[in-house]
Amino acid sequence: MSLDLLAPQQAAPDRPWRDPASYWTSMTDAVADLSGPVGAVHLGALRYNALDMTVRAGGMPIRVASKSVRVRALVDAVLDVPGYRGILAFTLPEALWLAHTGHDDIVVGYPTADRAAIARLAADEQAAAHITVMVDAVEQLDLIDAVAAPGTRPSIRVWIDADASWRAPAPLGHIGVRRSPVHDVAEVAALGRAIASRTGFTLVGLMMYEAQIAGQPDHEGASDPVIRWMQRRSGHELLERRSAIVAALRGIVPLEFINGGGTGSIELTASDPAVTEVTAGSGLLAGHLFDRYRVFEPAPAAAFSLEVVRKPTDDIATVLGGGWIASGPPVASRQPLPVWPAGLRTLGREGAGEVQTPLQGESARRLNVGDRVWFRHAKSGELAERIGSYRLIEAGRVIDEVPTYRGEGKAFL
């Protein structure tokens, strides 16, 4: 399908999600005739999020993180919005699939050891021209050569993942996620020289993903001042180090792009003169984790509804399914959040369950078997991994249905 996010909704109220009762009632009415778990995307909210992120980026191109969407129709629609360019894929098999469906600017965000996919890339000159593979060590080059020797394949485009975490003074130590083993200028430059001198590879880019800023909410409670202090200090350190790393690599090869950031750090990353593009994806559908940032307020574009199937007590309503947990530490914030009817909560000893989710609260007393409860997923792609399709809602009605990766029979991770 062709989905135009720039086409304005006719006679739509401004930001209807600001009135939860009206918003969720309208969503309920739109899917009233459907049964089972229903995944829905409100196009007005998606449109708002997509355009708001371009404003936050200040003109810097945004690369779409496909792992956070996992719906080709929505990725395509976002890429048609001015300000978006290219895809950050999460696996090489996914990148090959996207290349064969017409995309020509795909970078893989994580290293690969998938020998079958490497062989397919090495045997497909057109795909090799459109896909860039992530590396952070010489051993990953060795693996590619072991699958397809140089001279028997096209040159493989690669980019370096340099560690963007903050090595804070003692006693804090490492702040951020554990990604690449190359951190400082000398380490990244040494890897860059190794790639540049090696037959069969072309170094074209650099990624530095500041997860401790992009993926860490700063509007959650008592710890906020500490988090904001950490992010300021980390941001200053990264600005200097990334600039030096980029200068060193550009002294070795003419890089095509420098990538950084995520939904939570668009403004900071876009302000870095060394960066040429930012990545974002979670902010498009806006899982509830992204409600807890100070500098932006996304609309709840994606949600799912489950049906009440039993009432174990007067104040508990149990829905079928719901345990669609986000990646990260196993804490409450990674669970789906019941948002409508208001006032529902999961049980402390059960949480969101694989097959059933008991919900308690005053609203549960008014729920009957067959009624709907709306949830928002926590983070990014976990909803699409459980739902075969999304209903697209505009002006209070379902206007289309689009398959997720799962609905297309794809399970990349």
C-alpha cells in the first residue's frame, strides 16, 4: 500500500491523545468488530511523532531504526517524509530482504556471524552496493573472508561501531551499554587502518551510539538530577572524543557518513558538528518508556487491545495474553502498560503473563467478559513480534491493515 503521512487528517482535533477518554474510546469504537489481540496504529499520532522528530533534528537526516518498527509499510511511509533517509537494520538477513524489496541505503547496526547471509551478500553485487555491514574487530573481517574470499566477491561495505559509553572517574566507572571493544581515538584509528589496507573491504562510515543519553529517561523521579548530571558530563566528553575519532578516520579514508543518537538524544546528537545523520525509531510508535523524557512528548501512536476472558474476583479482570516484554533489565518499566480503562494495574506477583494478565483496580469492577483493555508496549519492536498485522486508524475508523514482519513470515530476531 501507499501510505502518505503528509496527508492531513480531515477535521481532526489537535492532538486528540491529550484527552485520553475520547482518544481510547475512539480507538475502541474503531476496532469494535474485531476479536482477539488487536494491534493498532493511530496515523495522526504517528504523523505527529514523525514530524516532531524532524523538528528536533534541526535539518539533520534521520535514519530509521527498523527494529523499533518492524512493519515495512510504516518504514516506507516514514522514509517518504522529508528529513528521513535510509534504514538501520538489525540483522544482515533483514537487510538483504529489504534490499530485495527496493531499498538502496541500508546499514546493519550490529556485527554478524551469519555465514549463510554473508554468502548471499557476497554473491549479490547489487545488494553489496546497497548494504553496509557493521564491524568492530578484525575477526569479523576474517569471518567474511572465510565465507567468501577476496577476489571472488564484490568489495563489502563496512562501517565501524565505536564505543560511545562514558568511562567516568572512579568510583563510577563504565556508564552506558557494552557494545564495541574500540573506544579511544587510537583504537578506532587502528581498526580503520586495518580495514583500509585489506583487500575486499571498503570503509564508509562510523557509528557511535550514546545509549546512556538516548536510552535513559531523565524525567522519572528522585534520581533525575543525577541522571541529568551524568548525561551532561557524558555528552561533553563524547563531543570531544567523537570529533577526534572522526578526524582520525577521515585522515585514513573519505567517510560517507557519521551516525549517532537515538530517539532520546536527537537534539544533542544533531548539534554535534562531527555527525552527519542521527538514528531514531522508537519515537515513531512511542512505547511508554518514552513518556519519561523532559525535552519531548511523543504521542501514543501504537497500542494493542486484549479482551477480558474471566473475573477471578470482583476487582480483578483477566485478559488473554499480554506478556510482551521489552528488552533490557527485567523491571516493571519493561512490561506493557494498561492505559484504558484508566486506573488498571498488573499484580505484583504475576505482572503481564504469557497467556493471561490479571488486572486490578476500581475500573476492573466495571469490566465484563468480552470487554477490551488497551495497553501500550514499553519500548520498540516487541509489539510487532507478537502481532501479525496493525490496523491503521484515521478519523475514528480503521482505514487499512498492514502486516508486521511476523505477518510476512519473517523472524529475524
